[in-house]
Amino acid sequence: MKVINGKYQLSGGVDPLDLVAKYEAPIYVYDAAIIKRQYDKLVSAFTVPKLKLNYACKALNNINILKYMKSLGAGLDTVSVQEVQLGLKAGFAPQEIIYTPNCVGLDELEQAKDLGVKINIDNLSILEQFGHLYPDYPVCVRINPHILAGGNTKISVGHIDSKFGISFHQVPHILRIAKANNMKIEGLHMHTGSDILDAEVFLQGAEILFGLASHFDELEYLDFGSGFKVSYKDDGIETDIKSLGKKISKRFNEFCKSEGKDLTLIFEPGKYLVSEAGYFFVRANVVKQTTSTVFVGVDSGLNHLIRPMFYDAYHKIVNVSKCSGRERIYTVVGYICETDTFGVNRKMHEITEEDILGFYNAGAYCFTVSSNYNSRYRPAEVLVIDGKDYLISKRETLEDLVRNQVQLDIF
């Protein structure tokens, strides 16, 4: 979203104020052009014979977003059977979907097997149980490289104390299980976490995976996860995809040649594809001056956007209603009966009640983590494609809140 001709505009010249007038605030809006830009950027960064990007749909799982990802050529990375089912409903073929659960029972893996998708197993117990029952079903194995990557400990998953993956020191045990059950290990997977700041740390994990891959004779792919960092500020840092792609591609091609393997290189970007494509628009309910702070209270809260409170995440906020004039310093807060602070001491063009504020980087882990806390409704979602806007999720109503409640007649 940029200021063009004195007003904020999305791709194709779409005015976010028109969207708010049409669909009401608060509202999530996704710009398809930015998703495509990010997808193309990743594809062009890696020069390998076979590359596959599996969209990590936990970031944003609206079925229309899944369909759009499929139209771009992406596969799907899922973490629950329900996400698998959404992917199939969106038109993905079973073998275009990889299922990577954590701490689920064998029964859920059996459901995924019956649906025919690729299965990624991240613990020895389930690997052994699955191998006993279904030795003919190929699986991928998730490896923990014991590398602390990422700038936020809450979203770093590859370190030694993480619950995710099988330690790379336990590969001999994986091999014994596979041999005893005559299993086919078709892939090795690694995910070190999100917000990877240091590409060299990512490459270190890749080298571990290369070292392990030589022990598996029937490999078809190596999955390096994702976690590529996007910028949340105008001068923020992001992963240098071109540099990373060049280094990974060179090493991957060398490995395949030396081992005589024709492997597919897989990544599973989620946030990288949709974070910058998403915007969240809210209305200023009240401007409240206290002895030390000027608060802007908006018609939303942590029920709609919990990242600032949960991860201490930064989201750029602008006054969409005013692109010029006097600037003042505000603390933006929500309407939930909690301390739900979106941003502290933010400089914005002077805000008056009823102005529309816009949050950037609202595409990943925003709507998908929303709730009905305080019995508030989830907002609508809109997708903008080629200058046209499409409603892809309706605003909830009271009927949605009570739909699954069973009202007793004993009172």
C-alpha cells in the first residue's frame, strides 16, 4: 500500500477507504499481486533442475488463498488433517500436499494416509508404529539440526530443546526402523524456525541435511523448510533470497551430482508469501488524552490481531484517512477488556475519531489466529486481484457465535 496522488492505494489503484465503505471495518484485505511477487522472487532465486514451493497454509488458510497458490504452481504444506482436507477441497492433488504434524496420535496419520498425501514424521515412536502397520507407504522424516535460528525464541523450532523433529544424532535409529520394516524414506525435512536473520545459519543446517542424505538410498526430495524473514519496517532487514538461493542452489546441485541423485529441492514458505500482502483496516473509535499519553482506541483488539501482544511483533500503522498534514504521537490500543496494545508512541498524521487506520504485514498469522474473545465477531476478509475486490470470508454474526452451543432447557 503506497501513497499515490495524495491517497493510499493498493495494487491496481484500489482505494482501501472504498473497501472499508463497502465491507465495513474492521476488515482484512489481501493483495494478490504481492503474493505473486513474493512467489516469483523465490522461484527465480533457486537454479536447480527440480524445485517445489509448498505453501505453509497455517499462515493464512482461506480456501481462496489456497486456490490462488495452486494457480501459481505451489504445493501445500499442512500441519493438521483439517488443513489437508482444506487443501483437497481447494483442488490440490494428494501428492501435492505434505502433512507435517507434531505431537498427534497415530490415528491422525492414518487419516492422512487414507487421503493419499505425503507424510512427514517427526518422532521415532510414531515412525516405528507407522512402519509396522504401513511399511509400503513412503514417508518423509523431519530432522532437528539443533540450530537456533530466528530472532524470536517463540518461533524458533530447530534448537536442541525444541519439541519438533528427530535429532540428527538419532539417524542410525531411523535407519534401523526403516530397515526392519522395509520402509521407504522418500524425503528428509528440516525447519529451523521463522524470522531467520542469518543466512549462514540456515546454510549450516542445510549442510547437516546434505550429510545425512547420503545414508538414504531412496530419497526423492530434500525439504529445507522456510522461515525467511520479511521486513516489518521501512528500513527493516529481510532475508537476502538472491544470495541464499545462489548458495543453496550451488551446493544442492553439487550434492546431487556427487551422489548420483535426482532430487527435488523443496521449500515451504508461509509468512514470506503472504505477510506483506495483507492489510488490516480498523476505525478509530476514540482519541483519549491522559496525563502522559494520547491513546487511539480502535474497533478491534487482540481478538483480531494478537501478534503484537503474543510475539511482541511490530506492525507499521498509518492513518489511511490522512496522507499529509500535522503529525502527532499516539499509542494505538484495542477494545478488548485486556491490555491489548497494538503500537506505542507511533508518529502518524493527526487522527480524529472515525479515521481509518491501516496495519501492514497483516497477511500471516493474523486472521488465522483470531478468536471470538469478549464475544466479538471475526472480521470479513477481502482479496484484491487485478484491481477488483472479492469478498472471501463474511463478517461473523451472533448466529455464528452460538451455532455450536447446545442450549439446555433445564433452567
